[in-house]
Amino acid sequence: MGFARAQLILRAEPGGRMRSTGLSAAEKAAVTAACQDLIDNFLKPTFLSTIRPTQFNYPVDILGKWHGTRYRFVQRYRSGFPENLGEEFDAPFTRLDWISRNHFNIQWHRHTGEWFCRHRGLTLAEAMNLLRSDGLLHPP
């Protein structure tokens, strides 16, 4: 199952029915908690200790969002331009892809808008350590 889009595993049940055994609610909650801890205790203090308004776009928050079985780390920006003063938008910078039970890939968001797989087949603990130590995965 090396193909990144094969996110759900199907299992045959008695009677020939197929059942999805994808990301469980408990595992999703554990991933969310670990990622939120990383955001609150590392990313925000390190990369967004204060908000500095400018006449351009400037960061105002770092947060996480689920998109299917992918958890995106996002930096929220606010516009300082007069024509759209105060409008906000999100820019993802790193993504944690659930592959199977306690196995994840880490993707880096390139300036071209494409995702690049930086690390493969990690446990959640390994992924959290790499998200702290690999500078390419940090917010711009």
C-alpha cells in the first residue's frame, strides 16, 4: 500500500460485505491532541510569539485542520493592504498524512503549491519529533 492515496483499507466481513477500517475516531483524537500540543508549545512560541501588523500580509495565527485523513498545519495571515485591510487567509506549510494505524507520512508545502513527501512511514512519536527538528517543515 505504498501509494499515498490508498487511505482506507477494506476488509471482508462474513457474508462477503466489505468494511472500511480507516482512521478511527480514537486515533484521530490522539493525532489531534499531539498536533495541538506541538502548535501550542512549540510552533506558536517559536514562530509567532507576537503579532506585528504591517502594510503587507502578516501572520496572526498557527493552527491545524483535518482534511480527510490529512492533518494540515496552517499559518493564518491578515492583510494590511488598504484595498482589503483586515481580510484573512490560510496558507498550509506542512501536512501529516495518515497511512495506516500509527503510520504517517510528512509532506512539505512547496512555494509552487505542490506537496512534497519529506518523510515516510513514521510513527506518531517520530513524526512529532521530526516536526520539531526539521526546519524545512516550520512556518515561513
